[in-house]
Amino acid sequence: MNSCQNAAQRFVTMLTSGKPTKLCGGQMTRLRSTNTNQTHAIYGEGYYNMKTLKKIRLIVDKILTNVCCLIFAAMVVIGTYQIVTRYFFNRPSTVSEELLTYSFTWMALLISAYVFGKRDHMRMSFLVDKIEGTPRLVLEVVIEILCVAFATIVLLWGGMAIRALTMTQKTASLGVHMGTIYTVVPVTGALIVFYGILNIIDLVTGQTEGSQREAKE
């Protein structure tokens, strides 16, 4: 009887103090330890999942920025070549003109996907700035969902459709199929969808710093 009373008192003490207490030969200590390990395992798995997503985002960011830098460097070289041939030799190159046009298009679309991933794209924030807390979070998630829907329908699906339609057409100077040129449209759509999903996860889990940066500004 006394042992049961002592066990009950220890159990009450453990609940009120939050400290591990031995109960009935250490059963309560083992039970508490098991629950703690399970909790750590659950949160640890979520932590490692978020860490993996961040690594994937960094890899895609690095690849995307490097590709855009290479395209820009190529545009500088091609533009210089076109200026030299036009003004010094009076023989303008039509090939370089097409290359500049399509290179600029590719760079603009790819860098726009990168900007969507950083959530630094231009938007009207007068409504978002007037609300705070959960309503603002819900609004930002809805905005990301709309961006993902637009990229999926217009850029990804529409880009694949227009690419299929223009595979029989060729450019005037380069002789490249227009479908190859339009490949950048579904690629950009897929990147925006990828970034949009990651942004939604960051918003829901509180990992994003976009809202905090906007609030400070």
C-alpha cells in the first residue's frame, strides 16, 4: 500500500515538475525515454527533409544562375561580333542577330523563374502590407498557388503544345526548328512550379524570410 502511494506521489511530482522520476523499478523512466526518442525521431525526420529540400533548391539555383551567366556572356561576345561586322566591315551578320534575339529570350525566361524562386518578383503589395499574422500567411500561400497554376497551365502545358506545333518550322538564318527554341517555355514553367511548391512549403513551415524582409521594408 505504501509503495503504491509513493509511486502515485512520484507520478504527480513528475507531471508538475517536468523532470524524469523513477517509478516502479524505472518503468516510468523508460516510458518517458521512449516517448522522447520517438518525438526526436519524428521531428528529426522532418528536419532532415527540410534540409534536403534546401540542398535541392541551392543546387537548382546554382545551375540556373550559371546557365544565365553563360548565356549573358555569349550575348556579349555575339553582340560585339555583330557590331564589328556591321560598322567596320559593313557586312552585318543575320545569324548573330537571331542568336542575340533567342539568347535574350532564353535568359529572360530562365531568370524570371529564378526570381520567382526568390519571391522577389514585382507585385502589388498594398493589400498584403495591411494584414498580418495568419491572414497574411494564407494570402501569400494563395498567391503562390495561383503562380503555380499559371505556370502549369500557360507555361508548362501551353509551352509543350506550342513546341509540338512549331517543330516543323525553322528559323530563317540558323535553320533550327522553332520547337527547339520554344523548349525554354515549358522548362521555365516547370521551374516556376518547382519553386512555387518549395515556397509554399517554406511559408507553411515558417522557413521563408520573404515576409519578414517585406515587413521591415
